[in-house]
Amino acid sequence: MDIRPIRTDADYEWALAEVEHYFEHEPEPGTPEADRFDVLSDLIEAYENRHWPIDAPTPVEALRTFMDARGFTQGDLAVLLGSKSRASEILGSQRQLSLEMIRQITSSWHIPADVLIGAGKHSDAA
């Protein structure tokens, strides 16, 4: 298997060129070509994560993205939370989501609670 570490941008470009043809001619699972594709893809992902990491969204960013994707408005959030001002404060990053709000949103809109809890990132507000 002709594979090498990806340490430089040139190595990265080489790996991208190597996997490119697999997108047009997908290898059969369990073949050496499929194994090569998997290994190269993992190396590419590791290099990208190391050089161009993407932070997880804050709970408010995640909520906004979900609402945009579903066509929900601030008014829809206000109905769900029972208060126009509360919805405005949440989306304006002036108020953090409470546990009860997270429960309401998770139950009604099926957004995973861990996304709204944010693993230490509670809002855009300082």
C-alpha cells in the first residue's frame, strides 16, 4: 500500500489527488483499494483537523442554524418558550438557555440536548 504521512501542504495535495479518483470509481468494500481509500481519508481528515480546526458552535449558534434550516422564526421560539422577550434575549445572547428551556426545545424540536448545553460554551454572551 503506497501511503505516507501527511506532514506538509504538498503531502496533503498528494493525498487529495490520490483519493480523488475513488469518488468517481468507488472501490468495493473489503478490497485493498477500499482499505487504501479509508486510510488516506483518515490521514486527510487528521491533517485538516490539525491545521484548520472548526470549533463547535455555541448553543445559540446551533439554535439559530437549526431554526434557519427549518424555517423557524423568533416568533416560533417565543411561542415555544412562552415569552417574546425571552426568545429575543436568547437569540441576542443576552440570556443563557436554562435547563427548562433546553428541555422544551429538545422535546418539541428534537434538537439534541448536548448541542444546546454546549459542552462548556453556554452562549455568545460573556
